[in-house]
Amino acid sequence: MKQKFIEWADSLTVGVEEIDEQHKGLIDVTNNLYEAYQDGAVIERFRETLQIALDYVTNHFSTEEKIMREIRYPEYEIHCKEHDLFVAEVTKGAASIAGNLSDTAEEFMLFLKRWIAEHITRTDKRIGEYLAQNGQ
């Protein structure tokens, strides 16, 4: 069994079940993308897997943003800007992976791993903390 690129850990728990479940799914699609990269997949397979991951992320961000609106989360706009910047970076990174899976793809995968972990632990966890502090 191959080692996963990103492992789910309890430290990534936000405390909002729907968000936590989607984060687990995000980790799964990122691991699938990494596997395609590691297997030396043809660029078309990598791009297809990347599109699946981007679609998942877009849906997840939509869910998070809906929840934040519903609870009147005070950091909503800042949080949404992080989402927008991430999508822009992913789009830019995907475009830079030209006709092959070069070092650019490896850098891109490391960016994804780092961003996911940092965004969940620094930004998303504050949603759960806000809910807990406000009895929601």
C-alpha cells in the first residue's frame, strides 16, 4: 500500500461535521491527484484528476461560505478572499504544468499540501471556535 500524500489527523477537525467530512474528501482527492503524479500519469489523466479536485474544492468552498453566511461569521469576507486566492493559484499552477509532469507539478503538489493543512488549521478552525463560543 502506497503512503498517502496527506493523512487525516484529529488536529484537522474543525468541529463542524459537514466541513470535516468535506475536508476528508478534499484530502482524498488530493491524494488521488498525487497518486496520478507519482504514477507518471499522462498529462491528460493528471489534468482530469486535477479538474475533479478543483470541482470538489469549488463545491466545498461553496458549502463553507453558506455555513459562514448562516451563522453570520464575522470573518466571512476575509475567509472568502483566501478561497478566491487559492482557486486563482490552483488555476495558475495547473496552467504552468505544460505538456508534462515536470518539477512544476511537484512544486504544485507541495503547494496544495501546505495550503490545505495551513488553511484548515489557521482559518477553518476559527469557524468551529466561533460556533462553540456563540453557542451555535
